[in-house]
Amino acid sequence: MVIIPYCIYDMYGYVGDLPNATWVCALDRYLEEHGSTLLKEFVEEGSVNKSPALMKELAALPTSEDPAVKGMLENLITLIEKSQGVVICTNEVDIDARYLYDTQGYVGNLGSGSDIALLNEYLEKHGADLIKEFVKNGSVKKSTKLMKEFETLQVPENPDIRYMIDNLVLLVKKSRKVITIIDRFDADKGEEPNDTSIPSLI
């Protein structure tokens, strides 16, 4: 029998463990039945932006009579409370997530593929030259000009996109030299990417 562990990650990396897949499925069913919009998004997408609205939904969940689900729910709430930015639930096998790397290696998590698609659509319409290059190529050199473009980027009305931009800017500020977004977690990656190996963000 193979036990598949599940973990919670945030924008800075690993936060903590959830039980195995069997219990995670039971928790998912409970959240789908009793959760509101953001919790259902978390179950469907495997990731969600941590926000006051999400914490309010968690606090409003009815107590489960099943002691196992009750314990898992308490564990999940504890891990989400400890998380910062994007919260991702993964078995580290088939996660639809995007990660930001620089020439020194892993910088942080950006969110799910669908989150990034929404963000990219906004940046393509409202971003300046280097931001659009970043979206198109999946990679860009960090520079004063790039940071200025982010500073002057029009603030979107959509709070989810605004939050994703804030998260991206925070990670870009932490990054060095060449910044790349990829769809796999590789903690040992530290090589400067070449143009032919850079995946598209779209």
C-alpha cells in the first residue's frame, strides 16, 4: 500500500503536512458541501489566495461530527493561518502551479496555472515593454526599468489580480539577475536559463 502525503505550500515554500490522499478526499468532500466560494475554489484548483474573505469562510464552517474530519479541518486552518500569500495544496506529484526562480534558485510560489493565465491576460493589456516580455517569454532580466514598470502599472479593480500582482512584485524584488517562471518545483535549480529552455507563461 502506497501512502501519498499531501502538503501545504505558500509563496515562500513548504508550510506543513496534511494526512494522506484518503483523508484529504474526505476533507475535500466536506469543504465542497459546506464551504463557500473561496473554499470550493481551493478544492477545485488546489490553490487559493489567502485573504480576510478566505479566513472568514473558514471561521464560518460548521463543526463536523466526524472526529477525523474535525481534526483535519483544524490542521488545515492552522496551516492556512501560518501561510502567506498564495496557499497551495499538493501531493508534490501533479500540481498545477507556477514557481519563480532566479539565477540562485527557487524564490517563491505564484499560484495555479489558471491564476497565472488571469494575471498574464491583465499584464498583456496594461504592462509596459519589459513586463510584456516577461509574460511572452517566461523570463526577463531584473533591472531598474523593470521595477519602475511594476511601480507605474495600473492598479486593477479585481482584488484577486491585484493580490497576484503584489505577490509577483514582492518575489521579483527578492530575485537576482534573470527571473524565470516555470511549472515544476526544482529546489536545486540555480543555473541561468538559456532562451531555448524558457517555457511560455501562456
